[in-house]
Amino acid sequence: MPGDDVSKILVSEDDIKVRVLELAEEISENYKNESFVLVGVLKGAFIFLSDLVKSIKSRCSIDFIVTSSYGLTGTSFSGKVKLLKDISQPIKGKNVIVVDDILDTGSTLNFVLEHLSSYEPKSLEICTLLSKPDRRRINIDAKYVGFTIPDEFVVGYGLGYNEEYRNLPYVGVLKEEIWKVRA
Ligand code: IMP
Ligand code: MG
């Protein structure tokens, strides 16, 4: 079972539920009178975005962007990001919130922000479930952050390793022997 490869649960299912609801309420309050577009960064954001949007009360639409990282091997990341799939609706003059699973070095969200800025949205904010500030290489200002976590490789609630573990309902630390062996 995938849960056997997790050494400890960092954020429990219950903690995630409570925090996601808080974030949804904060966003709903900030966009009481204006609509916005939620842009999920696939694949990592798929569960977070689904849960978040169910509790958002404001008028909003959903879109997705798919990125891939060049030279992503195991748990290390080269920092070069490629666009695999763009959003499918115009966002010029609209409020946009980018939803991602984790803000790590910052390369992915920096790339996504630069890309979406070129479409001239009215506003552009970030909502990330997790943030690992110790690993940051590019300074990114995220308005909505679920949990700040230490520098450990985590899986679950959408986050994967070699495309597995995304279905775990919590965020857990992947046992070192798993990524050390396969990396
Ligand atoms: P960035 O370094 O912020 O650009 O993140 C690089 C990519 O690695 C993103 O797609 C993240 O979703 C992913 N990533 C970063 N840290 C972790 C982790 O601890 N577990 C799973 N994926 C991660
Ligand atoms: Mg991601």
C-alpha cells in the first residue's frame, strides 16, 4: 500500500479540511463583488483545487495549466520549466488566482506568473497548499498559503513521486529509502 512508504504524516486529513475551508472563506470574502478565474497547475493541484472550489462562495471559473520540469529526476529539480498545456479561456482584464500544490524553489510558479502576466490579467495571486521556504531560490509572493513545512520530500493530497502516492488523503514524508533507491 502507498501509505507504507510514508515515514510520518506531516499534515493530517482533518488539518487539511479545516485549512482548505479557511482559505476558501478568505478568498470568498476578498472576491465578494467580483468574479475570478482559478488556474490550477497540474497535476499536483488537482485535489486541492477540487476541495477548495467546493467551498468558495464567489462567482468563479476554473482553468488548468500543465507544466513540466526539465531534468526532474527523483526529488531534485533543474529549475527549467516547460509549458505543456496552456489555459483555454481569455484572462485579459480578469482576476486570476493560480492554485498549486507546493511552492518549493519557486521556479514553477515564477514561470507560470510570468506566462500568465503576458495575458494582462487585472490581478494575479497565488494560492498554494504548501510552502517550503528553506528551499526558495526565487522570491515569490504567495497571498494564500495553506501550510509552511520543513525541507522534506512530501507526497499525498495530489503531490506525487514518480507519478505515485497522489491518492493519499494526507501529506506525508516519503521514506528516504524509497527516493534514494529509485532516484
Ligand atoms: P518548484 O521548485 O517550486 O518549482 O517546484 C518544482 C516541482 O516539484 C513542482 O511541480 C512541485 O509540485 C514539485 N515538488 C516540490 N517539492 C515537492 C515535494 O516535496 N513533493 C512532491 N513534489 C514536489
Ligand atoms: Mg506543482
